[in-house]
Amino acid sequence: MYLSRLLVMAIFFSTPGTRPEILGERFNRLDRPQYATASFPTRNPIYFSSTALESSVLSNEGSVLAESLALRKKCLAAFHPKETTDISVQNPKTQLDGNGNKYITYEITVNTTDLSYSLSKSRSRRRYSEFEWLRKQLEINHPDIKPSKLPRHLYFNEKFDEDCIAHRMKGLQKFLYECSLVKDYVSDASFHLFLQSDLTWDELIQHSKGNYKPSLTEVWKMGGRTHPKEPDFWELIVADIPSETSKDTN
């Protein structure tokens, strides 16, 4: 009996392709989950990494997802156009106050699709000192945010110089534009009243202190126009640049 078992084992191991090392090699190859064997007309088997295949699939899925997101953005843009706000400072005019002092005011026009603004279109006129007040008020109301800088003060002999005035207008427009990009400023009543109403400087100050007369609702119902259209008795619109000897304040 023992001899017959030895004979069977000798026949088994002498058969080609049944040696232990070959069987072990085959089992090792099959026991590799990260590889898949491809059938090619070659003697040596070729292995492909399943990790590479997975990354390829994920890459394709990622590109499809990116295309879907891009299409979604286009659809949203079609139904919800991007909000825009155009603010310009232009048309400087020399005016007289009650004491006969001359100063320059600048026209501020606003065209916007942003619903944060009460009026889609507006026009107001402000002097440099009022811009200074607005910047200071924004700084008080929002101490964690530093407002943009205003253009420098003009020297006496520069106040009515055309080039200096043009440079100042650009600086004032830049200041308002940068303020319009700050969400906290866009939600500030002082900013809106300055831009889109004809409230006087004193009335702006009273509003900032909580004395709402007229109320904000009334201001916007009147389209920002709370005063008669006729110019004030002391107001004088001068087309030409006055002489440098004229008495002036900012």
C-alpha cells in the first residue's frame, strides 16, 4: 500500500506543468487583485493595473461632471443675468453757497440691476466735503473695514484747474466704485442716501443720527427727490472756470 502511494506521487510530479514551483507561480498570478491579465499573442503575459483603469474612469466622470456644471451655469445666467452697477462721477459745476463762497459739485449717476439699491437709475450732486463725510461715516458704521482712499485735497491755486478737477473726478469715481463692491457698505443707508437722494449734507447727518425726516420709505417713494427742482436762491451754475482770485471753500 505504501509503495503504491509512492508510485502515484512519482507519476504526478513527473508530469510536465504539474511541478510545485509552476503551480505556485500560477496561483500567485491569479491571487493579484490589483492586476488583470490580457490575452495577447505573446509568450509573456501583460498586466494592467486596475488602479489606472479606475483613475481613467474617474477622469471621464470628472469631465462629464464639469461639463454638466458649466451647462448649469449657462442656464442660470440666461434666467438670472449677472447684477451690474455702474457709478460715474462727472459734470463738475461751480456753485455759490449762502455766504458767496464758491465750491465745485460733481454729478453722480447710478445705473444698476442690483436689487440692493432702491432705485435702478439715479442722479445726485455732491461736493468733496460730502465725500469726506461719507468715508468717515462708513468707517464709523463698519470699524472692521477700512474704506478706500479719497483723492488728495487740492491747493488753493488748483481748486478750479481743469486737469486737477478731472483727476479728482477719477479718484472720487474710483472711491465710490470700490465702496460698491463691499457688501456691508451696500447695506448701509448712509451710502444709498448719499448716492441716490438729494438730501442736503445736514439732512444726511441727521439721518445718520437716527432722525429720519423724511423717512427712508418716503425718500425712495419720491425717487430720491425730496426738494423742489428749482435751484436754491444762492446756487449758481457757472459754465466757465472762474478766476483764481475768487474766494473758495471745498
